[in-house]
Amino acid sequence: MKLNIGSKITLGYIFILVCFGIFLLVVTNRVASLQHETDFVSEHDIEVHDLANSVEKSLLDMETGQRGFAITGDVSYLDPYNKASEAWETNYSKLYSLLADNPAQQENLTDIRQNINKWIEIAGKPIIDLKKAGRDDEVMQFFKTDPGKSEMDSIRSKFNSFLSTEKALTNERVQNLSDSNNKLITTIYILWAIVAVLSVLVAVTISRNIVTIIKDVTRTIREMAAGGSLDQRIQVRTNDEIADLGRTTNDLLEVVQKQGELKDEVAAMSTLLQNESSLKSLSEQFVNRLATVLGVPYIALYAAQHDELVLTASYAGDFQQTGQRIIAFGDGLAGQCAKDQQMITLNQIPGDYIRISSGLGNTVPSFLVLTPFIYEGKLLAVIEIAALNKLDAHQMEMLKQLVDAASGTMHSVINRMEIQRLYMEAQTLNEELQTQSEELQVQTEELQVQSEELQMQTDELQSLNDKLEIQKDQAENAAVELEKYAEQLKTSSNYKSEFLANMSHELRTPLNSMLILSQILAENRSGNLTDEESNYASVINSSGTDLLHLINDILDLSKVEAGKIQLEISPVNLSEIPESMNRYFGKMAEAKSLQFRLEVAPNVPEVFYSDELRLHQIIRNLLSNAFKFTERGEVTLSIYKLDSIKTSGFSIPGQTLAFAVRDTGIGISEDQQSMIFEAFKQADGATARKFGGTGLGLSISQQFSKLLGGELTVESVPGIGSTFTLYLPCETEHLDVSPMILMQNEAAVGASPGSASQAAWLGSSTYKPEDTGGKHSIVEEEPLFLEETDLFEGKKVLVVDDDIRNVYALANALERYNMHVLTAQNGYECLDILQQEPDISIILMDIMMPEMDGYQTMKNIRQTLELSELPILALTAKAMKEDRDKCLAAGASDYLSKPLNINEVISRMKVWMTKSQME
């Protein structure tokens, strides 16, 4: 069992504490005994004396009372007698019980009791009775003989004897206490001496175990410091920290001895190599000495020369069979050691690696080590050692020290050889420099001539600089003129935008009534028109729709060029795009017998943030072109996600969404692929071209894609087909959502299930004045709520418009739903009608009107008439974003741009009227 010094000291202290505990226990026991005896003397003996004196006093009181009463006849003398008669019995009983440990004294008390009772019987009581009876003569006669006197004398004598005995006992007990106290003091001294002796013995024993080995360690270290022998070792006899100190000192001696041997070997190696003048002889001396020191059977040393290792010396090596004389850096273990400049060890060597042979046979080594020669960070050589057994730590350290020592000597030898080589080259160069010096003299004269020519050229350059300064001033003046021209262009662009907006209003106003009326005629619900006349109306509606698309395209192009396009970033549900596109182009694909495929990759997120209107517009334009230029085969819309995209023209470093539209159409030649993105340009631009169109769609789509932070690219082969790909950043973090979209969604929630889905569809695709996608005619769409007339039955709708054509068209369309239509041509008439007709359900409000326009009228309705809940649909032929915001700020519930789609008007009315009824 190993006990450390702390444990030994602790045990010593515990032993001393135990001795002190025994000492205290004995002393405490003796003190308790003395205390008991003292208490007995102080309490028992004193009480015995007090009780004995009390009994004796009671007898005296009885005798005094008896005599006083007998002499005087005064009854008051009987009080002491009576009290004493009772008290002596009580005190006697207590005294008798206290003497339970002394039967002899109890017998004495018994005799005294008998004498007291006899005195009371023959003297005390008879005298009192005679006196009470008035027999004074008998009383006098009694005292003459007084038989009680002898009894009382006997009682006093016995009491004196009793008290003398108790005093003797008390003195004896006091003497015993004194003797016990002396014994206790003697015992304390003896026990204290025993504890002190044991404590000293324990301390001496523990300290001897500690000090002995410490002295040995001190002596050994002193001898080590004095340079004495390191062979002596400390004898360890204990198993504690001191033993660890001894063993550690022995280990230190072992290490110091090995370090001494290591230093000796290094010194011997340095002495051996210091006189070598060539790298080869130094290498041979080193490997021979190293083999002897380490006791290894195989060594090879490779010198580093121009990123290669060249075999310079070996010990017991046979390189004709297995070795390599030249090894490139990084080739094999030796080359890798040179490249990394780190030691490499290998414990398990294959049997065919190398064989160590002698005259008696050969064997395979089991350990391999390679270490580089490095001096000041420069590789000088690599040595490879094969051993039959693994080198221990001491041998590895010796190898490292010897290699480090040899590296300095090797560096010196290499430097001397290099200096010798350079000296020889310097001699040769000196001769060559002599020749070149003469040539330089000639060249110096030639340079003098060239210097004069350069001076002339410097003068010419100064003149040229003066001319350039004049041209710089002219360029600055031209820049000022260009800035003025840019301001003029900006003003011209503003005029152009305002002109296009006004032209849009003027064109949309008549176009509105034309589309509504032509749609009503094309539907021919009354059956008054022939099929041919209905077709005429469809052609008119289709032509008007194409004209509307052209107007929208021109407006978009104008706003893009003017930089006034504003994006409305909102969440885009990617899972709804295929369904929406199928709704737009499914019938077209069936009509042209084309296969329409929709593909969404699994890694595509469900929602990302972008401008949903512009995204739908770009995709619909690409699909419209694909169907237009494809006669057979298929059209495919693919949506997938990329980690990033980079081409020669653009790059998106983060996650990217790709919307690819592929077709099997006519294709586009390579020289025309850049031209198709220019405004009013088409691949087939001849007057007799087969396919129609304005050539604005792809130009607008390209501009929109750049506004969204992406790019639109094309890949096409004539006769095979085309692929248009829209790349957009995959933004999945939260951005602000358009207020208009939020309003529409809230309205859709308040409507019935059918109207809610329609309102949501309108909010995500068609309810945008800039929407130019989809080339379907309005008459091809089915009326959404033609049969659902319960909501509109008998409802009053107020149409406010100064153009009678629009009023007529809207009135005819709304009356088909059994609505009561009221009309007003300006804001004043509108306010008058509202005051007269308080049960109006909804207002269709034109904006551009004389006297009081739609903005002011809506403000008056909300503020003056306080009709805050009445739905108002603003109708305007202007299609700018600021116009829509202005309408909503003035009090409009919703916004529709002219020309109107009657189905869209009805669906929007149903949303707001349903919401109004629910509230």
C-alpha cells in the first residue's frame, strides 16, 4: 500500500490526537469522579448535619413549650410545641433516608426516635393534659420527680454521638478527595509525558524517512553539478512522494547521462567532419560514423541538387538491384521528405522493399526513417536509414542532433565548393569583362550621339503637349455642350411620356365603349344577331383588344426608356405559375394541336420574392411567341433552381431561379438572335412576313428582366427550335408586400368562395394596368357571373362618367344583371344623386370629368357625405402607377383601367358588394 508524505503526516497527527483523546478521557473520568465525591460531601453531609440540628431544635422547642405551658398555663406556649411535634417527624424521615448508605447511623437514629417518642409519652403529653385539666398539684408533683429528664438527657447524648460520627465521616471523605486530587495531578503528568514521547517518536520516524532520501538526492545533485560520476543511483526504500523524488532523480540522472553521451557523440562527429573539403567525403564519413553510433545496418544519403536528390554516400547499400541514384522532389518517400522538409518514419516495411545482406545471408528491415538536412530553412540533403528494430527515443534524438550538427558543416562545405566554383567563373568573367569594357567604350560614344537625338525629340514632345492642352480645353467645352444636350433629352423624354399618357387616355376612352359593346354583341344573348354579325362583333372586339395590347406595349417601352418603371416586390407562389400559364395557353395548344408541357424541379422553393406582374408578363410573352412560331411538336415551360449562373454577359453569384420556355418551332439564326431584343425589330422583318406582331414583346421582357436583377437569354437552331431562359435571383427572405395586393386579398376573404378565388386570381395576374401578356380575345372568355344574379338583383349602381358612350356601354352591360343603373356626368350630379338616393349599393367613378373630377368627388363622398363604407370603383384611361395610388388615396375602394373588361368589372363589383353586406 502506497502512503504519501501527506498521509504519513496525517496518520502521525491522528495518532497524537488519539493519544490526547485517551488522555482527556482518563482525566475527564477522574475529574467526574472527584466532582461526584465533592458533590456528595457538599450536599449529603451538610444536609445530614442540618437535618440532625433541626430535629434537635424541634425537641428543644417541644421541651420549652411544655415547660412554659405547665408554668404559666398560657396556651400560646403550646404553639412551638405543636409545630415542633410535626416538624421533627418530617426532618427525621428525610435524615433517615439520607443515611441509607450507613445502616449503623440509621440504628442510632432509630434509638433516638424511640427516646423521643418515650419522652412525649411519659413527659410531654401527660403534663399538657394535666395542665389543661387544672390539676396543677399533680403537675408540680411531676416536675419534682421529672421522669422525662433522663430521657431528654439520653436523647442529647445520642445526638452528640450521632453528630460526632457524621463529622468523622465528613472529615474522612474530605481527606479522600484530597488524595484523589493528588492522584489526578500525577496521572496528568504521566499521560502528558507518554503523549509527548510518542509524538516525538512519530515525528522523528516520519522526518527520518523524508530527510534520508532528500539528503541522497541533494548529494547526488551536488555530485552532478561538480561533474562527478553519473552512474550512482538513489536507493528507494519507501513508497511515497519522497520515493517518487528518488525515482525522478534517478530518471534525471539517466537523462543527463544520455544527454552527456549525446553531446559527446555530436562533438566527436563535428570533429570528424570539420576537416572534410568535399561533399562526397563528408557524406561517407557521416554515414559510416552514424551506422556505428546507432547500430543500424543500412544508410543512404542523398544530396539536394536543383530540385532533385542525388545519391552521394551509402552504408552497406546495393543500389544496382533496389536503389535509385536520382530522385525528384515529391517522388517516393525520399522525395516527399525533401518536399515537406519533415522527418518520415515507417514501422511496417514490405518484404520486397530492400534486403540487408551479409556474407552469411540477408534479411528484411522492420523500421525505416528518413530525415532532411536543413540549414537556415534551406534543404541540403536527405538521409534514409533502415534498421532491424525500431529506434528508441534516445536514438531518434541522437539522430536529429547529429543531422543538425552535420547540416552546418555540410552547408560550409557546399559554400566552400560554391565559392571555389564562383571564383573560377569570376576569373573567366573578368577576362570577358575586359573585352566587354572595350566594347562598352564604343557603345558609350554611340549613346552620346543618341542622347543628342533624344534631346531633339524632347523638344518635339513639348510642342505636342502644348497642342494636347488646347485639345483638352476643347474637350471640356464639348462635355458642357453634351450635358446641356442631355438635359434637353431628359425634358424631351418627359414630354414624350406625358404625351403617351395623354394619348393612352384619349385612345382608351373610345376603346372602352367599343370593347364592352362589341363583347355584348358577340355574346348575342338576346339572339337578335345572325352568326355572321356575331362574328363581325368578335372581330371588332379582337381588333380592339390587339389595339389595347399595342397601346400597353408602347407605354411599357416608354416607361422603361424614361426609367419610371416601379417594381412591386411581393411573395410569388411558384406552384401557381404552371396552373396560371395552362389556363392562358391550354386552349391555344389544343387549337394548334401542340403538346404543352409544364415542368417544375423538386428543388424549386414554393415561394420567392419578386414583382409577380412583371414575371407573369415576361413568361406569358415568351409562351405567346413560342406558340406563335411553332406549327408542330411541343412547347415546354420548365422551372428549376441553380446554385449560381455566370456567362460572358452577366452573372448571379447566389441561388438562381431559371424559367425556360422551349419550343420546336422555326428557330432563329445566330446573326439575328441579338436583333430580336431590340424594339420594333423581328427576325422576319420583310413586308410579306408570315408572322405578325410589333416586335416590342421581347424588348420589353429583356428590360423587365434586368429591372428584376436577372437576364433573358436565347439559344436557338433554325428548323429545330428555340429556348428562351429567364434567370432571376432566388430571394427567399421577407420583403415589403404591395399594398394593392394586400387590399385585394382582404377583399377576397370577405367574398363568397367563388368570388374569393376570382379576386385572388385577378390580384395576381390580370388586375394591373400595365399587363400586356396573353393575346386572347376578350370574347373568348366565358362570363364569370352571368347566371349569378341574386347578388345584383334590384341593386342600385351609380355610373359617373362624362362620356355618354361609356355610360351607354356600362348601363347595357349592368342591366343584364337586373341592376338599376343611375348615371351622372360630373361630380356635382353624383353628390346630388347620392343625397336623393341613399340606398345606392356601389359607384363606378370616372376620373377625368369636367367641373369636378373623380378625385375631388370621391373625397367629398368620404368626408362631406361621410359615406365611408360605400364601395367606389375608380375608372380611368390613364395607366400610370401614380394614378392608381392617387385614386386609392382619394377614397377609391378599388381601381380599374380602361378599356374595361365587363367580366372583370362584374367580378370586382361582386367582391366589394359581398364585403359590404358582410360588414
